Amino acid sequence: MFCYQSCAEPLVAGTAAVGHRYEALADLPSWVPFMVPPWSSPLLPPAPPAPFRRVVGITIPILEQSSGSYLATLTDPSGRVIPGSTLTGLTLTLYTMDWDGALTIINRRNRQNVLNAGNVTVYETLQVSSRGTYNLRWRIQPADTTLYDVSLAFERHIAQFEWTWANGAGKQEVILVVQNLVPVP
């Protein structure tokens, strides 16, 4: 199990975590699947219809070439926190999907070992912040939010975390919705 928090929003009282979980394509906001929203710059052409790979996960809006943090809590199936020292592996793959359905790796993060490396830290105990508690922190780098296709108003960078420990394994995808910062004329 992977509990999550999006650092893009404040913690809401009474909730265990912050973020949005979408279970079906119809549940996604209209701006998520590679669409040019009506408020986008007239400098960008409308996006053509694109194949959509269904991704269930957490969305985090973020500006291109900016940094941020993603906080999460790794738990076992019974809900107990998995300390960093018990993990035998933690990898991160960061990718986007081209219009033809081909996957493109972002920032050379292709099954990158991020167990206390690569701007990811897994703590032994829960850490406390103004947004709640966590034991995994990913410090998102500007290279993680650099656009692959600069003609888009928004681009999805999908971060797939995979982890293993002596008693099991887990996987979670986090969607960075990267906004293109178009120069103002």
C-alpha cells in the first residue's frame, strides 16, 4: 500500500492524505489528458486528439522547470509503516507518452535506484510537516519538470515508484501535470 500526499495542496482536516485519486478516465479533470485548456495562450495551437493511457494515481500540478516535494508514507498491507532500512529496493521511472503512444524517459530516470539516493529519502520513522506525516520524500528537480513537447500547454510526467522489502513489494504512479510557461508577448 502507498499512502500519499501532494505538496501542491494544504492538508485538509480529517483526511489521511492530500491529493486526488482518479479511478476512471471519466473522473479525470478535463485538463489532465494532454488538452489545451480554454485559458491557454493563443500562441499554442490546439492539441490534436491523443491516445490516452489510463493511469490511476495522484496528480500534482507543477510549473515547468521548477522544483518541489512529493511526500508519501510507505505502508505494508496491514497499514504499518515500512522503515527505510527494511526496504531492499526502491526505483523511480519518470516518463511521458508521445502522441504515437511511445514512452519517453525524462531526466534519465529509467528504473533509477532511488533508495536514499537520486533526491529521494526514505526515513526510519514518520516525519511531521505542516502537510501531515510521511516517511518518503522526493525532492522534484527542475530537470524532472522540463517539457519534452514544448508545443503543449500541459504535459503529464508519470513517476512510477516500485519498492520491495523482505515480505512483499509495491508500486505507485504519481502524475506531475507540468504547465508550459509560454512567454507573454
